[in-house]
Amino acid sequence: MKKIALLTLLALLTNLISAQEYQPSPKNLENREWYQDAKFGMFIHWGVYSVLGVHEWVMETQSIDKNTYEKLPAFFNPTEFDAEEWVLLAKSAGMKYITITSKHHDGFAMYDSKLSDWDIKDRTVYQKDIIKQMAEACKKHNIKLFLYYSQLDWHHNDYYPRGDTGKKAGRPDHGNWESYLDYMNGQLTELLTNYGEIGGIWFDGWWDKKEADWQLRKTYDLIHELQPQAMIGSNHHQAPNSGEDFQMFERDLPGENKGGYSAEATVGKLPLETAETMAHRWGFSLQDKAYKSSKELIQYLVKAAGYNSNFLLNVGPMPNGKIQPEFVETLKVLGEWTDTYGETIYGTRGGPISPQSWGVSTQKEDKVYIHIMDWKTDNLLFPNIQGEIKSVLDFQTKKTLKYETNFYGTLVQLPEGRDYDRADFVLEVIIK
């Protein structure tokens, strides 16, 4: 009888565990496939913090207390904001989706939340819903909209006990954690109910309270119930959790830790994304002139694709609602590149040649694209790949290049006099 009881208990536990395992819906899997094909997106960090022209962490880094910070929205009046202009800028750069901050760490909602008056509708003279305008413009121009949402909240009194940040915000030393989670889930419900189909939710801030009971599956299940296709990712810098649909890397290519955030971020089997800024800061910073060149950003996009990852490139709009001209000019150059070379990244997966010091490879069906970003001689030897090579072409001119394959790999004779400073010289290898 004891043996039977034990077997019954084990069966119940097995069934319980199976029931708790996340099974993505067909629509979710379809969205993941689209996402991996898309390859390139625009990240937008924008909020009332832009008024100060420092960055999105200004409340924390300058120890601004809650009452003082609440004066900022009165100065935020982005009368020059044009959602369609932003969306068309992203589209012309070759971006297929936009991820925008609906609520950052300061807790301020960039949409009309009915759960709090700490939002753009109630606290600014502008009184217009930014997320609504972005959702309408994205739908009009066939750009998917993803929403950044900060789990960390420096403003909400129930975000308690405090985490590693926000301890000088002047909030009371008490609060109800369960009430905060209800508030968070309530705002997510608003976002997933009032703005049409959403591509996904980009979470941030979990790292502030790693030991807290975040009840992630409750939140994730809520999101998937409201919009089954919506992809969930979290910038928690660790291996993916059950219920997540993509994995992002902040300032890092997957598997690297150059940005210092990914020491624990084991690369999982989900679709991947790397997020980087056009300068140094994420939010608008008046003095941030560390602009990355168009060449750097093209190569980042190409490397991300070679690592089987998307590239989410951030802009921090100015408080008047305009994207600063330095970013606009660079995005135009990226658009010229994607117009010519987009075929070598869109719809591809990481190629058969692992990332090398000279570049990366991508693949789509019977074509392997070899992206050479640092090679000064007129011959390139790349490792052997599966399948017989039918031809090797200069992708841009479609001219056939001479090559020979042996035990060590394939040696390609590159065009003489090519521009060594070009961001990316692409070989098109056709496999039989």
C-alpha cells in the first residue's frame, strides 16, 4: 500500500510539473519565427527625465527624492513629437520593429493609466497618450510594437522592501509587495488590452531584487492569456526563465561579456537579441557625444546576425519630441546599407562558419553570406562548410570569384583594389 501511495504521489507531482511547464501557442511560435527573420529593431528610451538632459537614471544618480522628481512632468511638453515620423525613420533605416519605454524605473507611465495619476495624461500639459500614438503609427506602417516595462519602480510606495537602488527616493519605510505586483499586472493588462496587438513585452529591473518573490509565471501567464502571440523577454542577465520567449543581451553579443552585464547570462535556445545605444546613454543626454559611427553600427548589426541574434538599436529622443539630428543622419546611412545588403541578414540565421576575427557568416536556404569586416589581403581562407560549393560571388556586383577547396578550407580570390575601409564586404556562397 505504501508503494502504491508513493507511486500515486509521484504521478500527481509529475502531472503538476507538466501542467506548470510553459507551452508557447502556435501564434507565439509564429511570432518568434517572424522576430528572428526581422533582425533589426529600434529601441526608444523616452520619459520625463529627458527634461533634465542627463539620462534615464538621473533620479537615482542625483539622489532626487520622489516629491522633487514629481515636479518634472510639468516641464514635459513634447509638442514636436510625431509618432509617424519616428516610425518612418525606423522603417527607412531597415528596422522591422520598435521597442519603446511604457514605464521606466522612475515609474512614470508614458500612456494613460487608470491605476495611477503618475502618467503623461494626468501630470503633463501635453496630456496625450504616447503609446496610443505609437501603436497607431506602427500599425499603419506595418512595424511591430514591443513595450519596455520596468519591474523596478522608484516611485511606487509598495515597491518594498527596497532593492539595490531607489533607497534615497524619500518613500516610507513600509509597503505591500503583493499590492505592487497587482499594480504591475494591472498596468500590463492595460497595455495589452488598449493598444491592439503587441509584439512583446521587454522587461527590465528584475535584477534590483533578485531574491524577491516576483511570481513571474503569474505575470507571464497573464500576458500570454491576454495576447498569446506576445513574446516575453527579461533583461535579468541570466539564463531564460520558464514563460519567456526571447533572450536579450545588454551591450553584448550573445555569449560575450564585454558590457559587464552577462556573466551569468547562459545563452539559451530562444530567439536572441542584443541591445546597444547610438551614443553612450540610453535616455537623452545633452553632453553625451560618444556617437557611434555608421560603420560601427553596421558592423554591430552584421555581427549580431552572425551570432544568430537581432540588433535593437537605441535612440533617446529630446524632451521636445524630436530625435536628435546626429542620430537621424546615422540612421539614414544604415538605411542605405540595408537597402543594398539587407538580403544578407533579413530572414537569415547564424551561418555555418562560427564568428571569426575577420567577420561572421549568415545563411538562408542554399546561400551562405560571408561578411568580411577586417581583412586586408586579396585572398580569404574560410573553414570547410557542409555541402558542395557551386559558386562564390561578390554579393554587390554578382561577379564570380575564383576559389579552390582543399582539406584546410576554401580559398577565395577577392577583388583587387576593393575598399578596405568598407563596413562589410560580402561573399555570396551558393551551395549545391
